[in-house]
Amino acid sequence: MMDRCIDSDDIVYALAAFLPPKDLVNLALTCKSYGAVSGKNSWSRMEEIARRQVSAAKDDVNFDWRHSDLLTIEGQESWINVYNRLHLLRTSVIFYTLINNDISYVNKNIAHIRAKKSRSRSAVLSSEHSYAICQRTMDFQKNKGEYFVQYRITGRSSTLKFGLMRPIHSKRKRKKMNIPEYHKFCNSQEDSAFTGSSHHLFFDNFIFDGDDVYGLLLDLGSRQIHVYKNYKLVQIFGLHDRFEGQFCWAVALKAHHQDRVTVRIENYWQDAFDGIKQTSKENGEPRLNSHFDS
């Protein structure tokens, strides 16, 4: 009697809805009745749970990414794959929007990007930066709060920059977007998220050559960005009052015939956040720098 009760679809769906994607996979692998295709659908009970979670997110008017095609099933992939992308959108920082053509994902990992190789020196001189925008938004209208992101930079680059750009919530809007189109899109928006005349900001005081961890901490109260290299505070950048509305973390890269660089977001951010605050107390505060390429 107890087995039949536990095996009830309604109870299974209700309980498993609290599980992250990796636990749905583990449950499907360890219990045949949960992982095998059954009923009129062409997927398992665990996939049905994932499908319901994605469907609920699409119906949530308060979820900014509900129209994103990251939540659309593609080809023969499983609903658990789609649910995993939804889970990342909600819980992690990922590179969501790519602008121009010189950046690609590493092994389809949406938290890991690389600069494409340029065939010639002349192509480098004529090319412009490409951009990867994260999905986590930061609202400058609130004037308080702290936001943190941690990147692992592997390889060499003389063109990599950190910065902020406007949120582009729908992936479909950016498939062939370049920088002029990005600014046109931002200027045409009536949403309060796009308040103000500045739509991007980058700073480029760093040379990347090796395997290093960079942490960026935005303090909206003081309107400053603290930059940490290998957990040590190395720069503080002041933000001018022109920045209003919402922004996201962003990275700028340029194709290069010699540079080989990848940028990976490391999402165990709370440990890193606590660590850099401790090291900043131990090492003191560096001088304030207000230089930006905006």
C-alpha cells in the first residue's frame, strides 16, 4: 500500500518539483519507474517534471527570461536539459547574450567563452570588439546593494575588458546584433531599465597572461566597482552619475592572431565573496581610479 502511494504520479511530481536537474537525472538512473518512458508521452516521469517546471516559468509574468529560446526544447534533447538551463538562469551567472561574431562558447558551456582565432594581423586591426553579456541584472535606481561576479581567465589577451552592459532578455533579439544595433535597441526602449544615456561601460587597465581569478564587486551605495586579482584588491573604479537603470556584467573580447584566452564564470561566488572581503581588510585599499572606456 505504501509503495503504491509513493508511486502515485501526483505525489512524485509534487515532491520531485523541489529537486534540481542533476537530482532528477540521478533519480531517473536509479529507479526504472521514474526514468523509463511511460504513458502516452515520449518521455519519462522525470522529464515530465522538468517540462512542467519549464512551462510554469514561461507562464510567470515576473520572470524576465520567460520568452527566451533557452527555454525551448531543441531537436532530440531532453526536457531535463531545458530545465537545467532554467536552473542556471535562476541560480547562477551565465553568459547569455553574445554580440558580434568573435566570441563562442567552450564545449557549449554557457558560463565559459573564448575569443575566436583571427587568421591575420590585418583582420585584427580592422575588427571590433565582441561582447558577452551576463543575465543577472543590477538596478542602479535602488542606490544600495552589492553584486559580485568571479571570472577565471586562462591564456593570454591584450584586448580583454571587463564592464557593464544593458540586459537583453530575449536571445532572439541578439542573433545578428552588432554594437550599432545594440545602441539602437537600447535607445528605443521605454522600460525604466534603460533609463539614462549610457548603455555600456568598460575598463581596460589589465594585461592577461596566465591563469588568474578576477572578482568584481559592485557597491551601488558608494557607486564603486572593486576589482580583485587572485583574491587581492587591486583597483577601485568610481562610477559617474550618468549610469541609471539596469545593467549586467559583461566581457569584451577581440579576435587575435596570437592571443589564446578563455573566460569562465565561477559560480561558487559566496565563498569567493567572503574570501575577497577578508583579504581586502588584510591588504588595505588601493587608490581610486575613475578611468573608463564608455
